[in-house]
Amino acid sequence: MSRTATPERLDLTAVTRRLVHLPKDPPPSGPGVPEPDEERFALAGELPHGPSLFGDGAGGHDTQLFVEIFRQLGLSLGYRYFRVPAERACLFVGLDWAVADPAGWRGRGAGACLAMDVRATPTTKSVTGVPRGLRLAGTLSIDGAPGCAGSAEVLFLPPTVARGHRATSRLAAVSGDAPRPSSPARPLADPGAVGRTDPGDVVVSAPVTRGEASTTAIVVDPGHPVFFMDGADSVPGLLLVEALRQSAVLAAGRSHGFHPAETALTAMAVRFRGFAELDLPLSCTAVAGPVRRDAAGRPSAPIRLTVSQLGKVTAEAEITAARAA
């Protein structure tokens, strides 16, 4: 089965509302043959020129676009196409992506088009046949060239279960051994140092280093027009992913001298370990591994990152940073 959307211009805040539901294909053989659980979708449209988090206005675009499309698809597909009750909370537990050629995201001006193929597979179903989660996998191309490929896993939690997870997660943070910081907040990192052009998109502080590790404070602004576009009572996953990528760019520069403007993130794998609270301090610690040549011959290094809140781990990631210029 496939669903197709071809908006004249991709609107990230409404992209999944443009999906067109196509009839099911006939069964491959006679009656009684079970249909595969996997559902296929397609999306096509013009690459956005803003906000700067997704398109920096200078002809470049960012893989956060891929993350945000997956976020919106996880919500829409579960509730709209897989009959998940609206009261169930959608929780992303894992995300990964890889970029074959970072140059494909740069130098794309007005009129550049994206096309995305998405596969959604229900995880364990309840007795009513409603999936408890979805595995999403997709590939994105830009003007016909490979752009990004990745996957995500989402869970749909009944209200009582979601409240229990949230309460347990918060209790683990507030009862941790780590003291709350009492010193003044550190200044924000320079936009150029984290690969951004708009100061409003900087979400980490200047790093503090200790040995091989560098630690940044994560800045949470509930008024940010992108991270909080739908409203949220906990720190949005997109903001955590952005903090991870900015911390990785800083770590690649500190440990290996990678210039931010010439640094591309070519792979990311994230596991979310619970809710991150809006009113508790968050930090991200990064440790860069050794530099090696990747398959394209670029100097690259793995970077391991941990997001924590008063000592409780909220997310873990490994990011590959490459010198792409």
C-alpha cells in the first residue's frame, strides 16, 4: 500500500495533513493470504526556505528537516492511519540517520525539491489490533540525489502509563545525587562555532572541558518558534537532537581542529531514556574518538554524547563528524 502527498510547497507544520490515502492494492494471491504489516507512504514538495533551523537562507538546508518530518509522520500515521486512540501519548524512543553526501544539502536554492519514501511497520499490537508503536524507515532525496536515510521508533502509551513514566522520570531526576548548579549561567556558544547562522537557534553554552570530555549547558527557551511550535510540557526531542549536533560540532573542533563551517555530520544514532523536564537544568557531555578516513576518504571521527538532567541520563547518542570541505 502507498500513500502519496505532493504539496506545491512543503509546509513543515502541516506536511502530514497533505498525505493522500490511496486504496489498498489487491492481495498478491487468493483469499486468506495475510497482508504484510508494512505500510508505504510517499511525500514530495519544495524544500523550505525557512525557518533557519531547516533552511539557512543562503541556499543550504539541514538534516533537522529529516528529523522533523519523521516527528510529524510518527504522530500523523499513528493516529490517522493506524487507529491509535487520540488520548495515547506518542513517545519517540530512538532515531538514526546517515548522509551519503553532505554536499547534497548545500547550495540548493529556490525551487529545490525533496522526495521521501517512508515505510511504517506496527510493533506489537493490542488485543484490539491497535499497534503499541511504529517503526519508521525512510529515504529522502533532494533534486533526485540521495539526501538522507534513517529510521525511528515510536511508542503510543495509554494515559495512565504515560503519566507513570513521566512521574518516574521526574522523580529519578530530582532525587539524583548531582547538585543543582548555583553559579551564573555560562554564555551561549557563538553561532558560527556550532554551525548555525542565527543566534536564536543556538541551544548550548560555551563548553567546559575536563580531560577528553567537553560539557555544555542546554538552553531551553519555551518561546522558540520551531522547537515549541506545537507546545510542550517537557523538552522537545527536536531540541535535544539539536543540542546533540551542536555539542558534536564543538567537540570535533576542540579535539580535532575541525572548522565548524567545514564540518558535516554524516551519521547520528540517538536513544531517548526518558522525559527531560523544562524546569530542571540539562547538560550534554561529548567525547570525540580518533580521526579516521570514511568511505568517501574524508577525515571523520565518532563522537559519543550523553544528555543528563541532575545526573539522570535523558538521551545518549553517537554522531559521526566529517571534514567535508
